[in-house]
Amino acid sequence: MFWGKLRAREGGLGIESLSLDDHCCDVAACVEALLRLPLIRGMLAACAEFADFTPAHVARLCVFAGLHDIGKFNNGFQRKADPAARATAGHVRELLAICNCDDGRNETFKLCDSISFDELETWGSPETAFYLMCACFAHHGQPIPIGMGFRSDIWKEEGKRDPFQGMAGLMDKLRRWFPEAFQPGLPVFPACPEFQHAFNGLVTLADWIASDTRFFPFISEIPGEDRLTMARRKAKDALGYIGIDIHSSASCLPANPGFEMISCFQARPPQQTIADLPVPASGSLTILEAETGAGKTEAALHRFLQLLKAGVVGGMYFALPTRTAATQIFDRVRNCIERAFPEQASRPHVVLAVPGYVRMDDSEGRRLPGFEVLWDDDPNGAKKFNGWAAEHPKRFLAGSIVVGTIDQVLMGGLKISHAHLRQFMVFRHFLVVDEVHASDIYMHRLLETVIKRHLRAGGHALLMSATLGSETRERYLSLVSDDVSSLPDPEIASRTAFPMVWMQERSRGRREAPVVEQFSQKQIGVFPEPISEDPRAIADLALELASEGAKVLVIRNTVRDCVATQSALEQAACAADTASMLFACQQKPAPHHARYAREDRETLDRALEERFGKNRTSGACVAVATQTVQQSLDIDADVLLTDLCPVDVLLQRFGRLHRHRDRPDRPADFTSPKAFVLVPRDRRMEKWIDRRGEARGPHGFGCVYEDLCVLEATWSLLEQHPTIEIPRMNRFLVEQATHSKRLREVVERLGGSWKARHQKIRGISLARRGQADVNIANWDAPFCSDGSLFPTRELEIATRLGLQDRIIRFPTGMRSPFGNELLTLNIPSWAVADVSLDAEARNFRPLPEGFCFEYADRCFQYDRMGLQLMKSDPDKTKIEDEIDA
């Protein structure tokens, strides 16, 4: 027998195996089950430019998938059953090494004869069958070069075991299992590379599911059941357990799901405008522009219910810009889904897609040795099936409703392992991207690629923002029809209605729906304060405001400034005997930023919302934070102190000021919102620009926020408008400070080094867009052809997206300054970029308010102020500022 899977017997009594034919049967059955879902079948067909696949076409794809592991017939692989064996081999690269017909190798002809390739070749246009086979063979994460690393020894007959006879035997079974695949006269599969790449994602997903013994045991529990019957039954069950098939949830929804299904409040105008949109049958992009606090999350969830009931989506991925934002909004989404599906049996599961977490619904999993996960409160063992998608980052997108970071989606567009799997899994989802303006040029380019593929497969996407510039908006809308409209003039763009909903359908034109906002405007008094370089002056101002009973929120651009301000605040409060005014977590004063272990971040979030949230406790309070508080947290400050930042970011921060406008407990002197914008003492920003256009200023100027022209334009606007009315002025402010034409006017007006900086920024932008293009996986080249191959610099590509933060695991019983038992902690990639991925944390030592440890040759301290690098290379300061954002 040729084996396909091995595993140790229970109790360690030897090894048991699953035959290779049986495993290939399981994978083919999973592909069949996936393609029996109309949505998934239709999306793969759209990639092939078919209206739909017939059952016979599905059977042919199952035959291809059934051949995915024929590389395991080689004797080098089969020897792996003996732990002492030598001259072993893999099965993907080794198989593709004999697929090059140009070399005239005898093994190539034997391969073609054993799988009847001359017949398979008639199923498509010239070379289509060959590349579909390659897409099946390279199912372990990425395209593999064809014809390289040939070994003749592993393909020779060995004893009674002949690799090519094994392949022929499997092919005979595939004829019996899928007889309709071999009927003549079917329309052929087209020579469409996009179809090949999407098919690779499908086969990879099927292989992951079929390889999990939770779903596919080695031996059927029903005596005498043949493998195909069992595999079809198990595949159908697995898709339901995992949440890929949620038709039972959709069938429980009423014909027209109302907004009350996800909220106890009446729909606000932006939410109602989204609810009134038609449901397109195939491919649409919607953009919702509305102020912070307008209920965009609930609007997206209600839209998902509408699309799910119509059968045009099979899940939802809710993408946030940061891990913090994702974890904060997870419970909000989960609560809405519980309201929409009161019966637990029909409720789709909600998965948190943040590496380091294992969370589904209200349950948390604990990782065990051997890649297993133990789920809490799981007496019936159901969660070990339902939690499949939550247990591994590469499987996150297989969940029903997934809340995670935008990078999980963007990885589907990059030349990194399992990109095809991620891209294919996102096809069925309603893709929601919140705070889309927060992406940089590199990420925007990746997102454009992912969305364009998503729309071409018939998918639906919703982008949401309170501060999206018209130029960015037009680029996204043009993805649907490939019609790049001329970019709007800033004056015209400034007069465009706000809030606003835009929808572009594949089959129809654009819809523009102004939102009739019925809520009052918020007038904010803006006061530039030239004290940004003086943490003590900031602390004194904050305490002075708090002494009048106010909840004061201080937002700094960098973690360094945040910690310095917190220290100054504590010193000033101690001197004035006002320490009770300081924000504290578990009775310990602390700032709020991104460099905390997740257990502490959750504790800090709860404490901050308790003091500043909708149901906040009474009394004055001062909290110092970074950008972590400007997204997702329900923060309601009486007065705001904020560093100067780009106007779109500033508007987000303003959204945390008087968020709940009619509070009865607002102090008398703060019934009107006030924002003190912390600016440098010297108004001349050009002093931070050298003659080459390089910029290096305080508070992240030039690194966290690279474009000083945007900062200059924002500062000028604040000087011209001491009172800002939002949301009425949102559009005007964003266009005046971010539109390319307005920025050119700033450069022309100021001249000198500003021109050099403007050119530098243009060069950086072009370079990043070009770098994104280089790193994007090419779906226009046939699968496994030279144009589709991935480079060996995957680490560099992943690092650029911020995916190489190191997750360290703490020793058992490690306690944080806030009393939590810590399990893991993220070390930012900038601090360990040159350190091996295999490095481990060591030498944990207690401190009076925390602990310190070593990682490679670096020493880190963790206390109530968060994680700090103790041995820092001065050259890393600029990079440290960048990650501080």
C-alpha cells in the first residue's frame, strides 16, 4: 500500500496510516462539497469567465483535485514511514521536477500515461490542463518552479512498489468515483490564469480540511462504508462545522431583515441609507463616509444580513487597521449577531482573527503541545470542530463571521506562503474595511489588488471612513469598472455632501446617495498651544482643566512622548496632591498605548471606558494615550489635548470629544467641546527639512507623519478656523489639507526646502507603490510559470506589512503590574528586525513594578508604563517613531 498520512497510535503503540488513495478521495470530496455551494461555485466560475459550472465540470475539477498528491507515490516519500530511512524525499517539488515535457525524460512520459493526461488535456484549451494540474500539485502554499531538482532514483520500481502503477490505480478509482467527468462534448476550461490561481486556493483549502482527523478519521465509524461515501458525508459535515456553509443561518432570516435585528435603536440616517441600497447580484463596492460615532459598524452588519439572505455572500470579514481596534470591536459584532440570531443552533460563529488570540464567540481556546487547542466550557466537544477557523491564522478567513486586522486580507495579495488560500477564502465574504483612510500608500495598493480580484469573482465589499479624501475614493470606485474617472477638483470635492454613500456595481453604473443627517452639528473650539515639546507644561494644563471637574484626554503621536507626558503628569499631580485625578488601572496610574500584553490591554481598555465611556464614573480624570484611543473605544472626553497631526487623523480624535452630546454630568465650563492642539513653539516647520528633502522633527513629524505639507496645511486651517463645525466641515477640511492640488499650492507658496520635501515625498510614494507592485502575487501569469513564482525574500515582504512582530510566550504564572497572568507579548519588529525568528525570551527577572527579560542580545523592561527596550541602538530612533503610531 502507498500511504498518504501517518500518525502515532494512541498510547504511542506504533504508527497507523491512511492510504494515499483514501486521502486523495477525501480531498476530492471536499472540493466537490465546496463547489456544491452555489456561491463558491459561482465565484470560481467567474474567475474562469463561465456563467456557472455544470455538475460535469465540477466532477472534472474533482478529478484534478484527486490527483493533487500523486507526488507522494515516489519511493523517497514512501520511505518516510521508516524513521531510520535515508534518501527520503518530499512530494511537491519532486513531482513538478518531472512535469517538464521539454526535457524528454522517460519519467515524464510515464507520468502522462499513468494519469491519462492526453485525455485530461482535452478538458481545456491548450496548456490549460497542464497548469490546472500544477495548481493542484503546488498546494502547500505557493507556486513551485517546474523541472528543477530532478531525481530519477525515487521514481524507479522498488520491490513490489511502482510509483507510476500507483498513480494509474488512483486514476482508475477517480474514473469510478466521478464518471460524469469523462463524458464528451463539454465546453472546455479556458486558458485563464486567474482561474488557475483561484483553483489552487480551493484545493489548498480542501487539503487542509481533509487532512484534519477531527473531520476525516483514518477508518470510518460505519462498518463496511466505502471511502467515497464516507468522504462525501464528512466533507458536508465539515463545511457546516467550520462555518463555510451557513445556509442554515441564512434560511432563519426574514425575507427583508430589518435594522432592529442588530440594534435596539432606530436606524440613524447613514444606517438607513445603507439599508435602502439595492442588493446587487454580482460584484459591488460601497463606500460609506460618515462621522465617527455615526454607527457605521451596525450599518455594515445590517447590510451583511441583507446580502446573506439574498445568497450573494457566505460570510463576512470585518477588517480593522490595528489589532487593538479588532479586539475592541469583536464583542460589539458578537453582540449584534447574537441579537440577529437568538437561536444558538442557527447562529453563525464569530471568530477573532488576531494572531496570538484563539477566540470564537464568548469562548477562548488554550494552545496545547502538538498544535492542539483546548476550548473552555466545551463539555460536548463541539467547539473543537466549530473552532477550526479560529485556531490558526492561515485558517481565520474560513470562519463564518470574522473580525480581524486588515493585514489578514492583504496577505492574500502578496507573494507569501498561502496567499492563494487567503484570497480564495475571502471571495465568499462580505469584505468590510473600516477606517480605510488609515492605510498608507503601500497598503492601499495591496488593498486595491485584493478588492479588484474580489469584485471580479462577484464579491461584495464595503469601505468605511469618516475622513476619506476624494482622490482615494475615486481610485477605489474605479476598480469595479476599470473606468478611471478624472480626479475631482478640490473646490468641487469640498462641496460634495457629507455624510455620503457611494455604490458601484459591476453590472450597472454608480449610485450616489447623500445622507440626510438629522443630528445637530458639533462646534469645537480649537486652541493651538505651543507647548508640545514641554511634557510638564502639558501636564500642568491637563491638571488645571481637570481641577474644574473635566474628563481630560491627552493624545500624543508617539509612545515616547506619551510615556514622558505620563511621567510629568504624575510628578505634577504628586506636587499638587491631585493624584486622584489621574487615570489608573487596578489602582496604578498608567498611560494607554499599544505596547502592552493583550491581557493588560484588555484591562486598560475596560478601565478607560469605565472612566471615559458612555456610562462613565463621576469625577475629574486625566488620561494620556496614543492613537490607540481614537478607534473603536467608546471614549467621551470633556476636553481634548492632542498633538498636531494630519487633519483626517485630527478629526478622528475630535470624535472622542463630546461623543455623547447630551450628557447631564458634563461640567458647566465644558458644555461646549474644546480641543487644545499641541504645536511646537517655533512656527517654522521648514527648519526640520534639510536641502535634500529629508525631514526629522519632533512628535513623529517626518516619520510617523511623513508629509509635512499635510501638517502645514492642517496647522494653517486651524489658525484660520478657531471654531470647527463637524460633520458639516469634514469634507472641506480633508480636501483642503490632503488634496494633491492644495498640497502643491502649499509648496509653491512656501518654496525653498518645501519643494525638496515635496519631491522627496513623491519619490517615496512612487517607490512604495512600485514596491507593492513587485510584492503582489501575479495572477495574470499561468500558475507555476516563471511570472507567477514567489521570491525567497518572503520575510522582507512580510516585515513591510508589519507581520514579523515576535510573539513571546511567558513562563507559567508570570504576573503583570495590573495583576493579570500573562501568556504572550508582542515585541515590535523594529526592535528585533535583525534577530533570528527562532530566538526565545529568557532570564525573566522581577522588578518592583514589573519584570525584565532578554531576547537575543536585547534587554526589555515591562511595567505599568508598558514594554520598553532598554538597550536601544540610536540609529533605530526613527524606526521606533514609526512604530509608535
